[in-house]
Amino acid sequence: MKVKKFEAPTMPEAMSQVRKELGKDAVILNSKEVQKGGFLGLFRKTNIQVIAALDPQPKVEQSNESNQVQGNIPYKDQVSDINKQHFDEKENHDIKREIQELRTLLENQSTKSTIYPAPLQKLYDTLLNQELSERTSKELIDPLVEKYYLSQKEMTDQRAVEWLREELHYHLQSIPLGGIDFSKQFVHIVGPTGVGKTTTIAKIAAEAVLKHNKKVAFITTDTFRIAAIDQLKTYAKILDVPIEVAYNLDDYKKARETFQSYDLVLVDTAGRNFRDPKYVRELQKVVDFTEDLETYLVLSITSKVQDLEEIYSQFSTVPLKKIIFTKVDETAQFGGILELVLKHKVGVAYLTNGQNVPDDIKEASIDQILNRIVGEPSYE
């Protein structure tokens, strides 16, 4: 194995040196930034140091007989062979020494290999810690690499964050964000059990009544849990809004007719095990999703990203308007929001952060999401 260290002002120049000297089959073992030159700590330049390796073609082993000095070989050729053997041994010794130095270097580094310049690597690690996938994280950081090498300004962590916010703004600008706009009279709230659908409905209703002076009513199809009906009835009494219980599709249609004159009718649905495909089919027997209405999926951000994806897929047969994320006060990882939004181009209506009605609910916005992922912008 031939191992060599290269250094250049930029990564593309370093890669050009690697290809020129080791060829296209070279393997990059490590890359990092190094400081060069300067006087008394001033005017120092940042270079990129790359360690690359190349495996030569395996040598054909010679037989023992061919390794022996033959009597019919001239003396000078025997000396030449001995010198060549000595040179090969020295070369092998140098290679072993370089490999050992490389192994020591890698062992002293972090368990995560450095694949980006330091400020961008820190952002990449932040996205991974937010539980974004490696693929999504790379798609967000890769466009910043060229910008980093072309930038004439001093690179700081804060400037890197600003770049990432700009990149996320670009990806999110076409995503519909924000709460219910009252364009549809009937709004269905669906989702798995335990995510806080009923409390979320109460928050939306309170906001509609108190802030927008709308005439609101409730329909609940959650007849599997008596406690759920009682909970919604309690909220209905507090807000002074009517409520109807629908045990089947006929009851649901009658309730719709009863509330035809209302501005907003919020429909609570039963939460069931999202892994059971029968759940959505049973839901469609009680609620007519073909009517002129909107459907919002409620998800808990405390769920694993993979579970969020499975739940969303389970409801893919239902025409979803937007997602409502609950329990944002119970976690520090919000990557699941970006994973679903960027992959499925689905909008986000609200972020809820507690049990208080109507206070603990915020309309989703780009800044709301970005502040959760990378922190609030600095104005220093």
C-alpha cells in the first residue's frame, strides 16, 4: 500500500494532486484543515490536508527455487538481486511505518470522521444529533461546501449557521405552513393514540372562538373511549359550543347537517394502533373523507423518525392537508419535522407545547421550525 499526504489551499486542488500522483483508484483516508505560514500568529492561511492511499497490483510470489542464488547466474546479477531485495525490504518497512502513523492519527481523532471543513462539520453533526438522516443532512450541507471555499470572508460558526438557515429557507419556501384558514367548514383531526388529538382540537376551537370570533361545533367519532367523549364534552361546555357523537357513518352525516350553519366544525376521531392497517379502513366507515373538508394528521414529535414515517404512510390513503406536531416541549430533537416535510412536501399547521388551552399552540412558520433545528439567529 502506498500512503501519501497532500496539501493544497482548497479541497478540489488537493484532490487534483491525489489523482495526478496516485491515479483514480486512490482512496481518501482522512482530510482536515491545517494552518500554514504567518508571522507572530498573523496572516496565517488555512490549507486542506488529505491523506490518500493506493493498493498496488499484487506481486506474483516467486518460488523458493527462484529466490535462491543460482550457480549459473553471474556474480554482478546476484549482487543486483541482493540490492533489490534490500531496497524492497526498506520500502516495506517505510510503508509499515506510514501505516502505523496513520493508524495512530485516526485513533486520536473523533469517532466521526471529518468529511467537511470544521464549521460545516459542526453543523452536519448538529443535524445528525437532531435525528435527521445522513442523506438529508448531506443534502443540506453539501451545497454549502463550494460556498465555503469561494467565500472571501472569515468563516465563523455563526456565519455557517446563517448559511444553513438560508439553505433551509430555500427548501421550505414552497411548503404550505400555518394554521386553519377557515376556507373549509369541516376539519377532521386524525392520528394514532396518545398524541393529544382531543386537546389539540380544544386549542384550535378556543383560538377560533376567542381570537377570530367564529361559530364552532364539535363532532366526535371516538366512541372507543368514554373518557375521550367526556373530555371533549368538558371542553365544549367551557367554550360554550355544541357537540354531537357519531357512532357510524349515518350519525356522522346527520351531525354534519345539524351544523351546516357553523363557521368551523372540528371532528375528533378515534386513535388506534397505527401499525394496524384496519384502523384507517374502519375510520373511513365512520367519516366520509370524500366530502368538501380538510384533514389534519396529528403526530407527536417525541416519536422516532421511523415511526413518524410509518404513521404518515399509514394515512397516505386519506387526503391530508397538513400535519400538526405535538409535545414539542418534551424533546430536544426535531429532525422528524424536516424529514417528513422535505420528503413528502407536506405542510405543517401547528406546533403544540403543553396542555394549557388555548395558550400552548403556535402556528407553524419557517422561523418556528428553523429555531428548533439550528437555534435562533444571532443579531450581534
